[in-house]
Amino acid sequence: MQTILYLELNGFALVVLLLIFLNVRHQKGKYLLEQKLFLALLLSNALILILDSAMWLLDGRKGFFVRGIYLLVTAVYYSLNPVISMIWSLYVDYLICRDESRLRRMFGWMMVPVCVNAVLSFMGIWGNFLFDIDGNNVYHRGKLFYMMAAISYLYLIYTLLFIIVKQKQMKDEKQGYHAIPILAFAVPPFIGGILQTLFYGVSLIWVSMTISILIIFINFQNYQLYTDHLTGLFNRRQLDNYLQGRLRSGSGGNLIGGIMIDLDSFKEINDIYGHNAGDQALEYSAKIFMNTFRRNDFIARYGGDEFIIIM
């Protein structure tokens, strides 16, 4: 009964990951680094869910051939456990810093704990290290199991601290929308991992990781739909939605105050100094608006060099 329950949970998580994959995959197969890291996060989680399901199916089944498959599947499963945490760390670092050379430098030292864990995982085929499969082909945790858990949590903790340290930079560079979902990403697997570590036989961490990937996907999809990429302000689509909502709800007694702003001589900035300078002018203007108007005022880029503030 327990096996069927976990197979159903894993199957549901795999369906969710498949739907996300179908939504983010690019028809021409060309992806930005940010998208590649997100897909690596998604696919590694899917692979671990498949291996976890295989372990539940093989546990306790007799036979020398079954034992060989079970040992190999478990070794691969354990070797991949910290990988998804490492990918998340790289993904977050790139979202904040946008520096590919920094990412390549990080990848080298971040792979060291992963490689140590992989060696211990495959050594488990011949001895009781991270896991043990007894004579009845029943799985048990190994004497070094908590080392694998510690390595996985090391990446999570490092990344959470990195986000906290870089929070001001994220806000200054219009990346504040990333902070909450990125922090929220760690919560489900963190809780699931603690429960799985403390209560033997409970398997929740990878279903929890699927929930985290869904949080990231939904948030970034919303951001791309309703936010102007250059300025970080709301876009025309969200302005229309906001006005429709205000008119339908009748909030504020149907009274709406608004300011429409057009930047003077913007075309001259582009013509004389180039479009990069024009983009900077738009970005600086957006920062002035965000620092000037109230937190509950609605600020949107209407198009070109025109902005609208609804108060």
C-alpha cells in the first residue's frame, strides 16, 4: 500500500514537470543560459523521481539479477541527490549576477562535494557507505547517509545566505521580483528533507522539489507576461487589467487619479548618444518614479518614452 502511495505521488509530480517542460521548451532548441539551467533543474528532478519510483518497486523483491539492478539504481539515485541543489545554486547565482565567467569558476569548486558524494554512492555497491541493500534486497540507510544529506543542505544554505547578502543589489537592478520565489523555492524541499531524514521510510523531498520548480515557473511566467523587461515596471497589458479591475470593483468610489508622463527630448538622446543611452534614460526614469511615488501607486510603462501612474 505504501509503495502504491509513493508511486502515485511521484507519478503526479512527473506529470507536473512534463507540463512545465512542454511550456518552456523552445521549438528551435536554442536556449539562453538561464533557460538551460532551469531545464537542467527540471530534468534532474524528473530523473530522480523515476529512480525513486524504481527503488520502491525493487525493494524486497528476491533474485540476484534484481539485486544487481537495485544496487545500481540506488547508487545513481544517491549520486544525483546533491546535484539538483548545486544546479539551483548556479541558477540563482546567474539570475542575480548575470556573469557566465563567474559561473564557470563556481562550477569547478561546486562540483567537489558532488564528486565526493558520487564516489561514496558507487562504493555502496560493494559496502555499507551511504546505503545498504541486505540479503533480502531490502534498502537501509548507510553509516554515512547523513554526509550526503549535509552536502545537499550545504548548497541550499549557501544559496539562501547569498540571496540575503545580494538582496539590495537585486532591488537596485530591478530583480526584486526574484527574491521571494527564490527564497520560497528552498522551503518545500527543506521541510520535506528534514521529515525524510528524521522519519525513516518517508519519501517527500523530490515531490516537494517539484512544488518549488512550479513556484519558480509560475512566478517568472507572470513576470514575463505583465512586466516591462527594460524598466521593471508594469507593462501596457497589466495597466489594462488593473484599470478594468478598479472599474469593476468600484474601489475608491470610482475615483481614479492618474498622471501621464512623456520624457522630453528622448528622441534626441537616441539620435545623439545612441540607443543604449536611451535605454539607460528609461531605466533611470523608472527608478525615479519608483522612489518618488507611494508603494501602493500603480506605475506602468505605456510604451516608448511614455509612463502612466495611477493613484
